[in-house]
Amino acid sequence: EQKVTGWDDPRMPTISGLRRRGYTPASIRDFCQRIGVTRKDNIVEMGVLENCIREDLAAAPRVLGVIDPLKVLITNYPEGETEQLTAQNHPQIPELGSRDLPFSREIYVERDDFMEEPPKKFFRLSPGREVRLRYAYFITCNEVIKNADGEVVELRCTYDPATRGGNAPDGRKVKGTIHWVSAAHAVDAEVRLYDRLFMDPNPAAADDFIAVLNPDSLAIKTNAKLEPSLAHAKASQQVQFERLGYFCQDSRDSTPQALVFNRTVSLRDSWAKAAK
């Protein structure tokens, strides 16, 4: 019924599926060690396997990627100018070094990092609010541009040039830090957000296992914008998109001309939180 694309579909609990999704041999061996061997059939939570890969990828390099982009124009930044900012490859592992990130007048941020009428505990971008751009500057949202349908298509912001690197000389604090990419230097990519194939932890016990398939097991983002370093990333390299999860290039569909990244696993177990 074409519910999946084959035995190597990244949602499938097969070796080929796990490999394509980005699961490492070490994480699978760790999983096997944790569950052990028993004489009886046993059900093991998917969360155990997911925790194994999270722990194995904890040392993966960090990069910036925006999977649902919203354009931001920094109105007081010089037109036509680009500067290179320094970004750590891993905040806890200085041995991994750093890289340059281009910054310019037009950037992309995540669409869900902006709310026009935010609730009380929303600390990201909204009209009149100041936030920190990761590795860059403080910016303040001043104007919201919408299309004829009322959809937000652009934000007009100003930046504080004294806050380069993310800290204010006057000591003022901001509660929100968001990621971004420079519009002029962004690499286009398709990003596939994989989740668990079944909603039931034991689909074999269901009367019809098709009925417990997770309708949200795959979301495809065709307009993702990634930092330029990923244009030259090795096909086998696994990275963390900061604030989003761990990702790898799709071994079957990704090409240098049309990058495709698969989400291996999210940063946190959202299923465990939902179960509570």
C-alpha cells in the first residue's frame, strides 16, 4: 500500500533503514547490550534505541540550519556588506575547533521562532522584543510584513552592533537565543523529519497494524536553508542542527547539487513527554 518506500525506508526497524536514517553501528551495539538476551519475547521501548543514538552523537559537530525559513531584513545593517563571525563546532569540545559564519543584512530564521501575539512565556522574536542571534548580535523586531492573505512573509529588525558575539557591553540580558543563516550565503536543501512509524508501542497486538501507523512519521521540508559549510560536508558526516536535532545526508537521494538531510533523532524524547 506504499505506506513506506521499501525495506530501507528510514522509518523501518531494519538494518538498512536504520543505517539510512543515520544510526551508527556503535549505537546499535549499545542497544543490543542494554536489552540483553532472553528466552521469551519481549517488547522494548523505541526510546531506548533513540537514547543510544543520542548518546553516541553527543560529540557530533554543531551547525546552523533553518528548516522553515522566515526572512528577516536588518534595516540598520550596511547594504552589500558581509562579515565573518566565529562559531564553535562544539561548545563542550573545544578540540573540534571553530568555523566562520557569514553574516549579512538579510537572514533567515525559523518561522516558529516568531509570534505576532506571543503568550507570556514565549521569549523568542515578537514585535518590540529583543533576542540574541546565535554567535551574532542582538536584534529587535520593529515591523511585520504580510502578504495579501495575511501571512507573515518578512520581519524588519534593527541590530545593536555593540553586541557582536552575543553579549551586551552594558550588561543587559535577553531571554531568547535563536538560530539563523545568512540569506545570501544559504545552501538550499530538502530536510526530511522522520518520527516513529507506529503510534502504538506494540503494533503487533493491534487488530489492524495499519490503523496504528503514525500519520506524522514523515514531514518533508523542501525549502530549508543551511549554513554554507554544509555544501561541502561528507556524505557520511553526522551533525547536530542546533536546537533541532541530529541529521545526516540521505545515502540514496542526496547529491551535491540537491542536498537531502534526514533527521536521525530529535534532541529530546517528545513521546515520553506526551505520555505524561
